[in-house]
Amino acid sequence: MNGIEIVLCLIAGYLCGCISSGYFVGRFYHTDIRTLGSGNAGTTNVLRNFGVVPAIITFVLDLAKAVIPILLIRFCFATGTDWYLLCLYCGLGVVLGHNYPFYLGFKGGKGIAVTSAVVMSAAHPVMIPIGLAIFIAAVILTKYVSVGSLFVAWYIPANTLVFHHNDKAFVHMMVISLLFTVFAYFQHRQNIVRLIHGNENKLWQKKEEKEAASDEQS
């Protein structure tokens, strides 16, 4: 693996990540989703403003834009020792593109859906049901999507630690893995403050409460 491969993976990931599913779903309804609710172009804001079906479409498309390029990298570098690291760089590019799409004034989502997609496509298969179960349990018990999202942010570092600790590039892998967590927590900084003060927005709220929502997940 060389620097050119890393840069190409980052660029390819970023361009795929820039496909803002939530924004385009909103345009179907002749609305800029970023002017509603939290102003976030992510799945939860779509759910609260347009309903379940548009939210599912947004989520699936967000998964696809991360899964497809990462699976291509796995296929192309399957016999190499650095495929996982290249997948991480591609996934990181997707998250950056999703969060900061250049053509939308660098205002996108929060990267949780695409981070989940990176886990699904780059991580060991056993991590997927475990992580999904933790996410669902956290949301059901707390009614806060943000809590589940903050757990998701640790999936990739956990996978790297458990399944790649013997790799020669482990330290490099771990640093990149932790960047996913750092970006997720940075994007959720307002949610964390509201959780601390006990006024975070719950997943299912009445319509009048939706209007007051100031930040959502993606």
C-alpha cells in the first residue's frame, strides 16, 4: 500500500459520501430538508418530517454509498494485507463526504448511517449483529437515537482491536478507526450537551415537539 492508494480511497469515498440521500429525498417533496427540524440532512430528520418510507429510502441509500465502494476495495485487494486499512480510509472519506458535501455548503448529515455501513462492509461479520443489538437496545431503553448512535461510533475501533491487533499496521488502523469515533462525537456534541441537561429530543415526539428539535442523527 502506498500514499497514492490512500489518497484515491479517500477521494473516492468522499465523492460517494457527497451523494446526500436525505437532501434529494427532501427535494422530491419540493423541500430542502435542511430548512426543517434540526436542519440535518440525515435519516432521523427525514423520519420526523416526511415519515417512515422516505426515512427508509434515505437510510438504504446512505448505506449503499458506503457499502458499494468498500466492497469493491475488498474485492480488489482481497489477497493483500492492507485491504482493511484501505477500507477504513475509503469509509472515512464517505463519512467526510456525508457530513460535509461540498455542493451543499459543507452541511450534510452526522455520519451514523454511513459509519454503520462501514461496519457492515469492512468489519468482521460477528460485529454486525452484536452492534445492531446494542444499538437497538440502547434506543429502546432510552428512547434516544443519539445514545444508540454514540455506541455505534465505537464499532469500528472495537472491530480493529479484536480482529486486527496482530496486523503490522495495527497502530495505523487504530488511529484511523478512532477518527470515526471522534467525528461522530463531534457531530453529536449538541446532543451530548442536551443529554447531560436532560432535554434531548426523543425518537418519537408529537408534531409540535418536532418543530423545536435542534439536532438529529443520520
